[in-house]
Amino acid sequence: MIHSFRLSAGAVTVFSALAIAGLAPGLPAPAHAADGQPVPVQPRWRPEHRPKPLVKPARPVKVEKKARKKKRKVRVRPVEVRRPEVRVDVGGPEGPLVPGRSYDWPYSITNMGPRTAEGVVFRTPVPGGLEYVSGQGNCSMQGPYVFCSVGALEQHQTYTGVITTKVSESVAPATTVQGSVEVKWTGGTTTGAFPTTSVSQASDLVVTASGPGQIQPGGQITYTFTVENRGPSAATGVTVSAPSASSQTSVTVVGGQGCSTQGQGVVCTLGTVGAHETRTFTVVFKATQKATAGHVFTRRFEVVSSTPDLRPDDNYTVVRPRIIRYVPTQDRDEFPGRPRPRPMPHLPREEAPAPAPAPERPVAQAPAPAPRTAVEALPETGGDAQSRVDLALALLGTGLILVGVGAHRRRASSGRTRA
């Protein structure tokens, strides 16, 4: 049996005689002194033999060590000044370019940065096949480039401009047209490009008309039309048409080569006319019986094509025949045969008298001319010839008398001088 008690310095265990005698297992045998008395053996102290205190001591406060901050090396970077950011947007015409016509190329320049862009300049070369016409703003042609001075652009400010060019008439069809753009300012440059386009096929159609300038009521006249394509490309879908006139017109279209009438209008289809090719066709006009003499019939004929035309100003011609009074003759093709007498309006048609033959007038012999006197030889001026002769003789006699009186006075004065 084991007895134990607690002390402040620790726990001391006293073993019984059995333990001392070595009966307890795991313990060493007791030692004996010289006199035979046993020597007490002190047990080995172990940490787990430490007695537990009756009052648990307070746990010591853990002092957290402050983490040492590593000193970081601060890199001093230079302050970067934000520069202006300029953007350029460009546009162009829609569809192919027709030679000989002018087109606009718009553009816009925007300052996207936080600072003012100084000395902004817009520059673009003129592509081949185009000719510079004008530019909006302070623009000028310098060599192969167009320069436009924009000046300063504030933050979020936008400048817009337009450049106008003309397509050369000598440029070949299907030529590609593209122009680059460059915008410079103090400290920066940006680039762009106009939309890519091409030159279309083009033709130059001219229509002319020839025919008589007069038409009689009930008669017909024929006009000849000539369509010429002066190039440089073939014209497709060529038609010559005249608009529909009012229903009260006195002259109508009754036919033509390859033409169709639509009411009072007419359309003549020619199809494709090649470059430097000429086509001719005719149109027949007819005047009504009630056409008024002196009226001028006017009809405009215009030629159109699906191919763009270089000069649309010469794509029409005007026909102006005048209606004249009905004059039946035998030497005209439109009035063959002998003219018939017209019936009198107050008599029935069957009782109209026949025209009486004109009586023959006797031919009188002209009398022989009488010899003319001096008085009769004078020209007739509306007065009496004999009175004029008498007056002339009187004036002549008076002049002779005055001349004689003057001579007599001169002789008398000369005699007195001598005396």
C-alpha cells in the first residue's frame, strides 16, 4: 500500500516496507550499510511527479512581438506629364467616282487628351487621277500635298473640314483611289486614310434631231434622230424618250424605228452603244385636222443610259415644227391628186355650183410714146411743172438785171475817180 502527502516544495512518496524490501516491481533493491542497516534510497524525481497546485496560477500574458517592418527601398519615378491625344476621322463619297465630276472628302480632328494641342496641321497627298479644287479653312496646295492649318485644339475640342477634288476626265476606268492622312501637333503625330474607292465606267452621249420645220393640218412629217457616244466607255441600256403631252395637243407621234408610244409619249430603245459609235432612228409626227395654223408644236427628246454620263447637258434635243395653213398643191407628196373645189356652206353638197371659167381679157395694144418736151422731161415731184419753169426764168432775168446795174455803178464810180 502506498501513502502520499503534498508539500509546498513538491511531493514525497513514502513507500511501505514491501517497497523498501524490493518487493515492489520496477524499483531497485535497497542498499545496506556496513553494520547491515539498510540505506534509504531516494527516488529519482521526474517532472510528471510535480504536484498540481490547488489554485491554478493565472496564465501569463503573451507579449506579442511587434513585427519588424522591413524597410523597403522607395523608387523615385519621374512624374510623367500626360500629352495631348489627337484623333482623326475621315470620310468620302459613296459609290464609284465619275470622271469629270467633283466630290467632297470630309474629315474631323478631336483632342482627346487633358492638355491643349498646339500647332495642329492636317496634311494629305492628292491621289493620282484627282485634281485639287478647294479646301475648307486655311488650306493650300504645296507640291503634291494639301496642307490645312488648324491651330490650337483645347481639351475635347473637335475641328471639322472638307477637301474638294475633281476626277480627271482622262483617268482610266476601274482605277483605285485612296489617300492617306497625317495630323501633326507639338509633340505628336497621328495618321489615317480616306475610304478606298474606284473610278467607274463613263460615256458621253449626244442626241440631235433633223426634219421639216412646218406641218399642215392632217399631214405627217418624219424626224431623224442621231445618238452619238463620244466615250471613253460603252453606254448600256440607252433609251431616247419624250414625255407625255396633254390630250389637247394638235400633233401626235404615230410611230418610229424601235419606238413605242405610251399615250402621247414615246420611248425608243437602242440598247448598248459602244464608244465612238453612232445610231440613227426616225420618228413620225402627225397633225390633226383641227390643228390651228400658227401653233408651234414643241417636244423634248432626252437620251439616258445606265452608264454615268460625263456631260449630261447635251443629252436632249427639242423638236419645234410649226403648223401652217392648209394649202392643197399637186407638187407635194402628202397631198397627191388634183384639188377638189370646196362646197359652199349655205348650199347643199349636191347643188353646189361649178366654178365659172374666167373670161378672157382682150390684149390692148400700147400707144406709141409721144415725143417729150423740155418741160415734160423734168421729174415729177408733186407740183405744176410749168409754174416751176416760169419761176426759174423770172429769177434768171432778175439776176441778169442786177448784174447789169452793178456793172453800170462800177463804171460810174471809176469815171469820177479819174476826174
